[in-house]
Amino acid sequence: MKANIRRACRQVGHNWGLYLLLLPSFLLLLIFSYKPMYGVILAFKDYKNSLGITGSPWADPLLKYFTRFFKSFQFGATIRNTLALNLYSLLVGFPIPIFLALMINQITARRFRKGFQTVLYLPHFISTVVMVGLLLIWLSPSRGLLGAFYGLFHKTAPNILGMPGAFRSIYVWSDVWQHAGWDSIVFLAALSSVDPTLYEAAVVDGATRWQKQIYIDLPLLLPTASIMLILRAGGIMNVGFEKVFLMQNPLNQTKSEVIATYVYKMGLKSNQYSMSTAVNLFNNVINFALLMLVNGITRKLGDTSLW
């Protein structure tokens, strides 16, 4: 044990410059990621502003706020909406960047390829607020593009943003349009490492362009796709709060109320800090369990995992 410690100290001494460069990142991680984890104990306390975190009494029973959430009428709705929105996003948004990467990889004209990639990447740099603003402009039944189109036929446009059934499709497909091109960069980087001799051998064997994608590109993309799938599965209970909150209105709230918006309303609007912390902690525990599960499955099936 002491020998290992001495060896580690010698290694740090030899590479002190590299560790010095690492120090700011380590401090940022410690201050902004690990130190706030102390606030998790709020989920087990009857928090009072005047007493602070340490002075507030422990909840009796200890899991009182978890039990209250499980018994609330919002429990089933928020879990169902969160899962439905994330699974929909995963089923649609995960394969499309792979298809885009395969398609871009087949473009041989460099100028056209660069222009095509630029068009795909640009929506990623639109902020969430601006994106939702564009949706409101496009889909407004009175003053938007949809309303103008219906007006050409002297008809009244439906209020699509107020339809609960349309909320998930609008959220997911606008997200795909905004981020699919950018997400394809990871898969394009993986395709760039393919040995060109594999393509040459495939041409000699008479393989078509489609067959080269099936038997060369896709198998080499599987490890990268597996890692990306594990990361997506680890956040399957998380939905981008900003976009959901900005798109939410009283008409579509039955389908748009997710855990993130519920935590916001409990914590910052209703001042129920212990309740909101308990809900968020439950959400993170489920995410961690899913991450471990999917990581274990991919390790057994394809020998690819995060650890």
C-alpha cells in the first residue's frame, strides 16, 4: 500500500505540469457538481428557511416526501409523460443522426458536402427560446404561417400548440430538425477512421454502395452507437426543462407536465423545497439505475460499455 502511494506521488511529481493544467477543471467539477450534492439531504428534512439546511429537523418518517409524491395524483401523469416523451425522442432522434452520417459519408463532391453539412449544423446554434418562438410564429392559428395557409382557403387553422396529442410530436420533431445534423458529427468522426482498403476490397468483390454501408460502415459504427445509446439511456427520465416549459400552456398541460416542470413548480413556485428535492432525487436514482442496466446489457451483447 505504501509502495503504491509512493509510486503515485513520484508520478505526480514527474508530471506536475499536466496535473496543474488539470487543477482548474477539477476545482470547477468539485465546486459546481459535487459540493451542491450536499443539498440532497433536503429530501429527508422538513426544511425551513429560517433554520437552514443543517438546522431544519429531519422528516418523520424519513421518506415522508417520497411517499407523498408516490401517492399524489401527479405521480402517474408526470412519470408517464416523461417516459413517453423521452422514448419517443429516443426512437426518432437516435437513428436519424446515424442515417445522416451514412448519407453524408457517401457524398463525394466536396463543395456540395460542405454546404449540405453547414445547412444541417446551423439549426443547432439556435437558442431554445428562439426555437420555441419560431414554433409559435409558424403554428399560430391567427398570425402564423399555418394561419395564413388556412386563410388562403378561407378556413380557420387549428390551435396545434394547444392540442395535448400534438405536443410530443412537435417537441420531438422540432428537436430532431434542430440537433440531428450536429449529433451526426460523432458518427461521421467514427466513419472517418474506416480503413480505405476495406472499400477497395469491397469494390473488387463487386459490392454495391448499399452493400458497403451494410457490411462495412454499420458494423464499425456499432461501438460508437452503443456508447451514445448508453448515455441517452442514462438520461431517459430527463427532459429539457426550458423547451417543455416554454411550450407548455393550460391546454396541453395534461401531456406536457414532466418531472422537470413539476420540480420547478414545487420548489420555486410553491416553496416546497423538500418535496421538489425528493422528486428530483427519485428521478436521478432511476436514471442511474437505467444507466447501469443498459451499460450491463451492451457489455454482454457487444463487449462495449462505459466501464
